[in-house]
Amino acid sequence: MASSAGNEKSVNPVLRISQLDALELNKALEQLVWSQFTSCFHGFKPGALAHFEPEIKAFLWLILWRFTIYSKNATVGQAILNIQYKNNLCQTGKYQPLSKQQKLWYLIFTVGGRWLEERCYDLFSNRQVQSFCKIKSYINFGAGLLKLCGLVNFLVFLQKGTFATLTERILGIRSVFCKPQSVRQVGFEYMNRELLWHGFAEFLIYLLPLIHVQKIKLKLSSWCLPMVGLTSSENALAAHCRECSLCGEWPTMPHTIGCLHVFCYYCIKSNYLSDMYFTCPKCGSEVQSLQPLKYKIEMTELHT
């Protein structure tokens, strides 16, 4: 009863864009499955799956075929878009599911074809015998011919909208809607967000080079740590030249810029080279002359 009820379903043609969307969803699912599978072997020796990669992929695609085409007459992408495969060899207006032969040939053409394409180069790459070289050239010629036929089929598909892939045309299977076709609604929210973000990113790329970040940081530090706000111990530390006004550490090769504060030579030199209008972050004095201190600071004073 279930099969007879399924055969009575009417056939609803599928839009070209829906068929192409289903193909892209299938590719995305395969990439996701393969990435999740390879992540399980991150702790193993690098290249552990390289020798058996075509066979492992073929096994994974076989499992996908078993639970999609074989059992539901539809791939994962088609199931998401409410699409099924129809046996187009039966010239009836009603829905006809795929035969077992069509399902098996679909497996051979898709899974077996990709396995052969990936494995044949390894089989003949290291062999220099003349017969193997001829077989390899024949395989290359056949692969190029199949790609050319696929291109021709795609051009015909754009015109007629019936068979999206060469495998579907050869096997006589066609994509149809499981339910009556609904109107496709295109949402522009995602596009609007992308346009807004790209515009904001371009604005930042234009604006950031014009902002002197180092000068702003020094200005903010002079506001947050003014000289009058320091404690008596910190003032004494700065007065005795035991602290660089930029890095806050013991000054290395201490220098002054004309005010009462001391800087490491590399701190003040790098800031002055990047900004010729550099001012002291403590008191705001401009650089008058970069001079080393006239007296020596002993490291033992730090502990007293």
C-alpha cells in the first residue's frame, strides 16, 4: 500500500537554482564529514591516512549513499530542499522511485569514479614500463573527455533544466519536488550585514593610519597618572632618578629631555623618533634636548 501510494504522487519539476543548491550542499556535507573524520587522527603520526585516503573516502561516501540514495532516493542536499530523484526512464506522469540497478550504477559512477580518479595516478606514477605509460595516457584522455562531456551537459542543463550532472543524464534519473513547489523567498539580511561590515572595515582601514596611537596612549597616561597625583614615595623615586617615566622600570642609560623626569635611552629615543612633538607623559614638557644624566646611579640604591 505504501509503494502504491508513493507511485501516485504527482511530478513537480525542480528549478535550476534548487538543483545547483542541492549539489553545493552535498559537497559541503562531504567536506564536513571528511574534516570531522580526520580530526580524530590529529594525535597520530602525520600522514598516517595519506596512503589509504582514497579508500577511506570511498568507504565514507558508501555509507552516505546507503542512507541517502539507497534508502530515500535523495541526497542530503536534496532532502533539505524537499527534492527527490525520479526514474525518468518510465514515461509516466506519476512519480516512480529509482530501481536497484540505477542506485547501484549511481554508486559506481560517483563513489567508484572518484576513487579511480584519485588512485589511478598512484598506481601508474612510479612505473616506467611503456604499457603502463600508455594506460596512464588513456586514463588522462578519458578524464579529460568526461570533463568535456560534463561541461556540455551543464550547458544543456542551463537551457533545459532537467539533468544537472552527467551521471543523472546517463542513468535517466531526474530531480523532482516531493511536495508542490513553493515560491522561493530570498532574504537580504545576510547581504545587508556583509555590506555594512565591509563598509565599516574599509572605513577603519582608511582611518587607522591617520591616528597616532602612541601619542594618544601617552596623553591618556599623563591624565591618569599626573605628577600631582603621585604619592610622596613615588615622587621621591622619580626625583632620585630610579624610575623611567615611560616603562616604570629602573632606567637603562638614563636620559632627560629638559624636565625633572628620567627616561631609558631606548624608550625616549623610540618615542621621539616616532613623534617629533613628543611630550613628557608626567608633566607635558616638550623635548628640548636629549641629554644623558651627569651623575651615576648605583643599583644598590634600589634596595636601600
